[in-house]
Amino acid sequence: MLLTSTIGIFIASYGSEKATNFKEALLNIAKMPVLYGVILGVLFQLTHITLPSTIIEGIHSIGSASIPTITILLGMQLAEIKSQKFDFKYVGNITFIRMVISPVVIAVLVSYMPVSHLMKNVFILLAAMPIAANTTLLALQFNTKPNLVSYITLVTTLISLLSIPITLYFLG
């Protein structure tokens, strides 16, 4: 999430259809509350500050609502793209990179990592997952081809119905 909230936001805002310069893209990163949450979390962890259970429960409730909210936004975005046609080279290339190249590259990288076999398999499986719905949220927020991003999210999610079992088979 930290990479999405920094590099992802920078790419989405810098690539926006609205003219955005380098400085504005960096400012968009600074506007995101996730960074401040990470800083506070690390600070609380280092100083051993414990939050009251009522605050923790509220944070958990908000966290639990995030996935359904993003899913609803993705569904609303997909409902708008019925009549649009996308250039297959974009959809095909991104899908191939995400669903095939990414797990293979990660498999090679983790073979050199000093972690357990189970952790290596987890990394490979995570790399084989479809494009996250958060990308649709960022594409909507920064107007960076949200329809195309939503469609690719849908395509990779549908393909993952086959690719994840195949990946699990190869992982043993």
C-alpha cells in the first residue's frame, strides 16, 4: 500500500489528462493520508503508544469498509464503459505482463532470497494476482484513463480464475 500511495499516486497524477507537472505530482503524494498513517503507526510502534480499544475498533470498521467501497466504485466504472472499445495491444500487453511476466520475474528474484519456501511461494502467488481495484480508484481520482484501467482490472480478475489455480499447481 505504501508503494501505491507514493509511486502509484505520482504516476497517476503525473500521467493525468489534466496537465500536471513534477512538483504538483509530488504535492499530490503529500496530500494522501496513508503516508501520515504510516508515519504515525511507526511512531506509535517505536514509542510503544497504545491506542484505546474504541479507536482501534473504529479503524478496523473503516478498514473493513474499504474493500466493498472500492468494489462498488469499480462496478460503477465498469457500468460506464459498455460501449467503449479499447486498443487490444494495451489490454493484452498489460494483462500479459501482470499475469505471466510478473510471477516469472518474482520467481527468479525470490530464488535468491534467504526466506522460507513458503514465503517464496507467497511472493510468487501475490505477483500472479490480478490488478488491484485500488488502481481504478487512483485512475478515477486523477483522471488517468479510468475506463481503460477498470476494464484491465476486470480482465485480469477474470483471467485470475484460471491463472491462480495454475500458479498454485506449479507451486506444489
